[in-house]
Amino acid sequence: MSATAAVIGCGDVSAVHFEAVAKLDGAELVAVCDSDPQRLAAAVAVHGVPGFADHLSLLEAVRPDVVHICTPHDQHASVAADCLERGVHVIVEKPLAHTLAEGRRLVEAASAGSTKIAVCFQNRYNATSQAMHGLLQSGELGAVVGASATVMWQRSAQYYLDRPWRGTWAGGGGGLMMNQAIHTVDLLQWLVGDVVAVTGNASTRFLGGTIEVEDTAEFVAEHANGARSAFYATLANAFNAPVTLEVVTEKAVLSLRGDLTVAHGDGRVDVVPERRSDSGGRSYWGVSHELLINDFYARLDEPEPFWISPAEADKSLRIIKDVYRQSYPEAADLVS
Ligand SMILES: NC(=O)c1ccc[n+]([C@@H]2O[C@H](COP(=O)([O-])OP(=O)(O)OC[C@H]3O[C@@H](n4cnc5c(N)ncnc54)[C@H](O)[C@@H]3O)[C@@H](O)[C@H]2O)c1
């Protein structure tokens, strides 16, 4: 494999993408892009490649094989569609888009051609997620009866003051659910099955003076296979606790909290340890960005679409937007 790469959006999460590209045999960083002149200058200085203030100039001048899109949520779908249109493969950070309409647009753009696109739900590559999915798909634990999940994290007002887009409907398309809890929403629907109905509520419980989006949310989801799941997430916790995700089947209880514990009905208990890493100093982002990125590059020549496609990523976006629709009925245009 040999591929040239560019990173668009050189903020916080870009460090993980730069690191993965640098470690990947055959991948070569050839350009960076950021609309903020200071961020751009810093990235050019660190990485020693040409820098561009907008993605169209980068695509025109360099035309890399792969772009990594690490921009705010409202700059995902439009930038990704421009890349796909020019035959440039895309790894775009989650969420798929900030609105349902933009998400739909990217789903359509992705299915229109053979250019590859991945959405960065890297937690699907966690050892525990893979083990859970394998066990549930194998059928050996019987049918799924139900599930629950919690995301009990901590974010300060400063986190939003540092990056104002994160606290707005226009820039983020939502708050805690779109930015943090979406990984767990994605895992829940991937592991338990497609969601057919959601009842939920999102609210701003403690950061109301700083952000216009939600910092706390809960929902109950009905899955196509008849299972029901309960979900709770907040940024009001005192620290970033490990995400919990528990799936109950006819023959076992699978409990994720860091590591995965599988308690079988016959008394056996299996433990699947999670990989540990503090990649980029942000261990709570998960350890698997690099695995997803490596897998994407390894599959560039395969004819099939990448498995975490826009259509897959649209599922968590729809669940979250359904909760918003119910929570803010007077602002349907703003939150859709
Ligand atoms: N997968 C994960 O675990 C994970 C973790 C953190 C962040 N993220 C995602 O990564 C994305 C970026 O988050 P962040 O925290 O790094 O944000 P950030 O604000 O730190 O960085 C975004 C950068 O994009 C630049 N930018 C904005 N619009 C642009 C445009 N049109 N073209 C080029 N550059 C542009 C900004 O100037 C900024 O430097 C978000 O989608 C976020 O949800 C994912």
C-alpha cells in the first residue's frame, strides 16, 4: 500500500490522525489545511508540508489519495462531498453531519461512486466491542433481551469557551449527544440491532450559562429484534468515568466497563481485557483510532465500501436527532 494523505482541520483530534499516518507504512502526509491562520501555521511548522487555508485549494494543488476531515461538525458533510466528487478517499470524524439533511447528502454522495469513505467510530475496533459483537452474532448466547448504557463524563465551561462551535446548534448540531455520547449510541445500535423507535429527552442541566445545546440526555430505544435498551448520558459527572454498556441475552450478561465481563447462565465468567493506551494523551477517546485508520488504508483497493460507511453512521445521527425532535418541539428547524 502506498498513499498520500492530507489532514483538514488541525485542532485537538488531528493529533491522533497525524500520529496514525506517521506510523503507517506506505502512507505519506503531503498537506494540511486549516481555516484558522495560527492553527495552519503551527501545523505547517510541525509537519513540514504545504498548508492551505481551504480544502478546495488543497484538493486543486495536491490532490492527495486520502483526506482526514477533523473539522467542526458543520464542516463534515460539505467538505467530505467535495473530496468524494474529486475521487479523493475520505476518513471523516464523527458525527456524519450536523443535520439530518447534510447526513443524507453524504450518504447519497458516498453511494454515487467508488471512492471510499469511513466515519470515525473507532470504538467499534475496541477489543471489547469486537468480542461482544462476535459473541452476539454467533448466536451461542441466545437472543438479545435488552441493554443499557451510560456515559458519565465531565466537561467544563472552559472546554466550550475554548472552541465556541461545540456549544452551538449551528456548529455542533447538538451537544453531549452529538459530540461525546454518539460513540456509545453507535455501539448500542451496532451490537443490539437497528433501532425502530426512540423516546427520549435532552436538556441543559448545568452549563446553561455557556452553551445553547444539551449537556444531559436519556432515551429508551426499541430495536427491530424486539429488544429494548435504556441510555443515560451527562457531562455533569465529577470525572470521565468508563462508559458502561450491558447487554442481556437469553444465556448471559455481557458487561462493559473498561474490560468486558461475560457472565454465563451456567456460572462461567469470561473477561476480555481492553487495550490500554494514552494516545495523544487523550485515553478517553479510546485506543482504536489507529486501528480504524490502518484498516481503511489497507482496504483502499478493495471494491466494497468501507464497513463504517455514511449509511451506518446515519443510524446514530437519526437516533440522536429523534431525541432532539422530542425535546425541542418548538425549535424543529434548529435541531433537525
Ligand atoms: N473520534 C473521536 O473520538 C473524536 C474525539 C475528539 C473529536 N472528534 C471530532 O473531531 C472533530 C474536530 O474536533 P476537535 O475537538 O479537534 O475540534 P477543534 O475545534 O479543536 O479543531 C477543528 C479545527 O478545524 C478548523 N476548521 C474549521 N472549519 C474548517 C474548514 N472549513 N476547513 C479547514 N479547517 C477548518 C478549525 O480552525 C480548527 O483548527 C469533531 O467532529 C469532533 O467531534 C472525534
